[in-house]
Amino acid sequence: MKNALSQALETRGYDTLTPVQLAVTQPELEGVDMLVSAQTGSGKTVGFGLAIAGAVLGDAEAFGPASAPLALVIAPTRELALQVKREFIWLYGNTGAQIASTVGGMDMRDERRALDRGAHVVVATPGRLRDHIMRGSIDLSELKAVVLDEADEMLDLGFREDLEFILSEAPEERQTLLFSATVPAAIAKLAKSYQKDAVRVETVTEEKQHADITYEALNVAQRDAENAIINVLRYHEAPNTIIFGNTRAIVNRLTTRLSNRGFAVVALSGELSQSERTHALQAMRDGRARVCVATDVAARGIDLPKLDLVIHAELPNNHETLLHRSGRTGRAGRKGTSVLIVPPKARKKAERLLSWAKLQANWAEAPSADAVLERDAERMLADPAWLEPVPESEAARVSMLSEAFTSEQLAAAYLRLYQEHHSAPEDLANSGASEPRAPREPFGPSVWFALAGGQNAGAEPRRVLPAVCTAGGLNKTDIGAIRIGADESYIEIREASVASFLGALGDGMNVEGAKISRLDKAPDLGNLPKPAFKPRESKPRYDKPRGDKPRYDKPKGDGPRGDKPSYDKPKYDKPKGDKPRFDKPKGDGPRPSKPKGETPWGEKPRYDKPKGSAPSKPKRPEDTRPKGVVTEPKRASAKKPAMKNASNPSERMDFKGKSGSSKPARGRDAGAAEGGKPRWKTAGKKGPSDGIAPSKGKPNSKKNKARRAAGEGTAKGGAAAPKRKG
């Protein structure tokens, strides 16, 4: 072992090495590929740090300038990778090693700059490391050692392709170490593919797992599962506790409830960012939080100081996960407790998990509220503060309290103040899992009665019991044994209830018409016939056996099922082909259209009668006048004035723009007929009267009056407009 590493171990307080550390640091295994089986908490991080020292340092005691990485450590989770980095920092602190990390959730630009500056050892997660390789930001050509920590977990998380890609990019001449709690077939195949003559190092004892961990399986009622967790926390009062759930919903609910109950709690699940997860773990290390509620993503790689209690709020799906969860406690020689919360429905599953993991658990009930309070009293009295002398700084206040209050008042006040700083325990219901069935009480003195009618009459205990209770006014607890004979039935009745029974029967002494009599002694029950077995009566589905008579009265095949035949006659009266489908034979006469080919396609009239032989009713012309135009009443038609130029289409148009109109022009429209533009009178608009052309001057100017007197047209180039009457 290098002197720099030995000094780091001594400074850290390592007196002796753990079994896995001793196994991987044997001189004959230096530079050799190894497949190591080691349970969690066995110190394997320091173990593979010591194992690769010879490959990365060689004969030197310190590293030279950093360039391409010499060692690569791959971990399944961010927490485990950062923990490995912290361990390597103090382990290789005296060698001048530069340690870099590439993990998911961190800034890739910072990681790229750190790799560009150079690093001797890189600790990474598979996904982020593959990204750096594909981007060309890391050079693996100088690697001397590769370590896969928790290899089985990386395969379970789906990193197989990433691992194969990374190992294929690494140099073939290297030392490869695989550390795994278990060695399934997938790990053995991976080791065979990427290791050369690997040495199997096994430090896991199959006979006993986690010797420093005490397992407790607590029977709780289904509705008290979360209440039991609160009582377990209060009963142990561990410095640090991890509570495991299977889903994020369970983690969020437990975190909220424990926070409301006054526990210093943090959550740890996959939905949190890397910074949030880092802050949560730092709060546990600093003592600001004492309870961590986590999913299985935190089951690997978390190393919290003084973690003495692990609670399985929900049972894991396999025994490997149970071992990894529980392995968070009982580390480095410390004792720990792993508590399984077991509702009645999960009892068989818990037994299977413990059996597969080869663990022995103490089955018990969850701590009750009284047990928690008693435990509080024990801790309170065991506090060394009771035996410490009163300091001078507190002497005056102690004297003031002792003079003002009695000892009982001081004790009661101290107890109340002590309880205010602790959450109150929950009152749990009995789970009933280990409660033995209460033995049946003896029936006591009794009197036998004989009832007429036995097996031959069809008597049965389930019919005799309600009949006797109803007739004699008894309860079923007053009836003892009921035995059915061949012709009589025997009933045992409590002696204290006989008087009321006889009084209810009266002189008739019958039960539902059957005579009942009191016996002087118990009947001989040994000669009673055994109950006859009566098989359940089964009736046939039909009155007569199948086949003797068809399902319908009329034999099948003699005729159709209904009144009308459905298939005996053809669909038509005559055979198909004797008569065409239509009355007139097809092709007897030509169609009314012309033969094909005489008329070009498209010239065939749409209707049989040629278009245009009879004029259709003319359509009413559309009104094209602008909206708002005031129309005047119709006047007698006048002769259409002659057009100046009939060849000009514009001059052939009337005032509506349509040719051939018989409506004469009048008023201002007369000017339009002579070639001027038509002028319209809009509704509601005041203007000059008809026949007066608008001018720049006033309508009643001398010029306009003279023109009207001379009878000249008002429109330029137009005829004189007739005067309107009225």
C-alpha cells in the first residue's frame, strides 16, 4: 500500500481494514481484473480506491500534471457518484490527485471545463459519461483502471447499453473491477465479455446477512400503517432515519403528514432536481433534518452519519431491494434497526422476502401510545443533565423557581414542557395478527329435550334451532348441542333457561306442531345414525331427453318455421329468364334519344323535347337600381325618342343600362338619353326640384330664371324637361 494512502487512512481513523478492503488489496491481486461480491456498508468504496492505486500511480507516490484521466469510476446514481468523489478526495488527498465528476443534473459546461483542465480520476454516471464521449469532451485513451460500482443496480436501471458503449471505448489494456452485492447471470456475462481472467472475490456470507442490523416486523392494522410509522419514530428517536416508499405519491403524502406533526423531514425522489436532492442530503448531514422519506432511487449510495433506523413503509418487490434499503444503516461497525410495517394483507409477502434474504426478524406489535410515553420517561430520566451540578450562571434562577413553586409543580411543568417538544403518539388498533382465538366457554348445567321427527322426517339442525328459539323464546346462546336421530331430534337447553322455555310452550308442548318432551337424562348419542348425504337435485334442462322429440312441435324439414314459405319457392313466380325484370322486354324499342354517334357528345338535348320549341315564362328582371332610390308612379308610355347613333352601344342603353327597355326617360333622365350621365334622386336628400340642373350658383339666380322662362333644357345637351304638376 502506498504511504500517502496509509497516512490518509490513519488520519481518517482507520485502525483496521474491513474484510472486503483486505481481500482486494492482496499483493497478488495488484493490477488484476476482479469481480467482487460485497454487501452494502462494507467499505467497498475505500476498497476499490486502494485496489486501483497500483495501476494509476505505478511506482510513484504522487500524481504528475493532470491531463487525460487515468481512472474511471462509474456509479448508478448521482448520490453514489458524489459520495465516491468525496471519499476519493480525502483518500488521494496526499497524492495531489485531481478528481472530477460527470453526473446527470449538473451543468455540462462546468464539467467540460473541468475535463479540459485535466483530471486524474473521473467519477461518473453512465448516461452523462456517454454524452461526454459522444461530444468528444473526454479522452479515455489513457485509462489504466475502470471500476463499476453497484453493477447489478446499473443493469436493473437499464444502463446495459451505456456500459457496453463506455467499455468498448476504453483501452483494452486496463484493470477492470466490478463490484456488486449480488452476481446474477447478467453480471457474469458482462464480466466475461469485458474482463480478462477475472478473479472472483466473495466477501458476502450466505449464512447471515447484515449482522449489525436488527430486523423487526410489526403487525399493524391496515388503517394504522401511517400511525404506526409515527409511533416507531417516537419510540426510537433515532438521530437520522430513512423511510422508504415504493411511489412518489407515498413519499409526498408521508412527507406532508410528518411535517404537520412537527418532524424535521425532507423528501428524496426522482422528481426532484439535483440541487434539491443535494440540499436534502446536506440537511440530514447538518442535523437540520432528522427524517428522510425516499423512494428506491435513494436506496443505493447514500451514506448518512448516525443513520440508526430504516423504516419500510411499503414492502419492496424483491429481497435484493430489501437488503439494499436496510444496508443504509449498520455501517462501519454501527448498530442499526430495520423495521418492516406489515399490514395483514402483506404478511405472506413479508415472510417470503425475509426467507429469500435469509434474515430472521422479530415479529411484534407496533409500539402503542403507552409504550412510547414509557420510553420517553426512560430517556428523560437517563439524561445526564440530572446529575450535573448547577452552574453559577443559573444558580439565581434555580433558587427563584425552587422558592416560588413546590417540587410537584416544578416536575409537572417540566413534564409538560418536555412533551411540547415531542409529537404526541398515535393510539393504534389491535391488528389481530397474533391474537390467539379465545377458547369457548363451557356450556354448564343443561337439560335435554326430545323432539318428534328425525332424519326420516327431514329434520336438520339449521331448521330445528330457529324453530325451538321462536317457540320457547330462547336465544341461540341458550341452546347447546342438537343431535338428529332416526325418528327423534335431541336438543340441549341451558338449565337456567328451562323454566322460561316451558312457560313459553304452555300445556301444548309442541314446536311447530311437533311434540317435545323433557328427558330425565342425556340420551345415548353414540347410537345415532350418521347424517345421510343428499346430493343436490339436478333437473334436466328440458322435460324430455334431447333427441326424443325435436325442439319444435313440427318435425324439422316438413315445412318452414313460419306461415309463409321462405325458401321453398323462388324469389319470383316464374323462373329467372322466362320473363324479364320489367314488363317491356329490354331492347324492343329504341330510346327516344338519337342513335349514338349521329350527334356529337354534349349536343344531345337535356330533355326529350328540344329546347326552344315553346318559350319558357320570362323571368322577372332584377332590380338594379341603387338602394335608397325613390321610384315614381308609372305613367302612360310614350314613344321612345330616336337615338342619335344606333351603332354606339352606349347610346342604345336606357337609363337602367339595358337595351330594349320601353320605359321612357323623363326629368333628369332625359339628359341621359341624349348621352349625358343619369342623375338619381336619393331618398331623404333635399335638392333642387325636377327639371333644374344643379349649378355652382343659387337655384333662383337670374340666369336660371331666364333659362326656365325660355324653356331651355337644364342639362347640358339635353331636351327641355316637362313641368310637373303640383
